[in-house]
Amino acid sequence: MPLLFDGDCGFCTDGVALLRRWFAPRAASIPYQEADLDALGVAENECEQAVQWVGAGMRASGADAIAAWLATACRRRPLLRLITVGLPLGRALYPTVVRNRGSLGRMMRR
């Protein structure tokens, strides 16, 4: 049950690392470039467009994938409970984040 993200994207890599530190999800998070996509039933172009979640007979992408991954968290912080409430906003903002992830990655590294 991995979260597949773009390992060549600094924003994606830093974001996954930050969420892992805060929430300690039990599920793996791996760069899609290192994953056996055929075995997971995910196409490379899907991974290029959005993060992907594959687990327990469920597939999700974008904000839904991140929410599914965080649902496996060991540390249930109050913020995590807001995911359900904030998911519509996450879905709406995700395309903007994807379009600007290069700039966002540079901002995070400052």
C-alpha cells in the first residue's frame, strides 16, 4: 500500500518527508520512479500528473491519495481529523499546486 510521488520533484519529496515526520503513516511512500508500476497497476503518466495511492483494493490520486495515505497514520494529531473537512478544498487546490510545484519547491528550501 504505497503512496507514489515524484522523486524528482523537490516539493513532492519535501512534502512527503514533512507529512511522514508529523503523522508517521504506516504505509510506504516511494518515488514512482523506483516502484514496480506494472505490479501496482499504475501507469507512469498517472504518476506524472498526480501522487497515487494504491491499497486495500482502492486507488486514489491527488488530494484523495494523500488523505488515504494519512489515514494510515500512527500519530493522529487534531489536524489530521480536519482532512475530511478540508478534502474538497484540497481537491480544488491540487491542480494549482501541481502547476506551481517547481516554484513551491524552491520556496520550501529557503
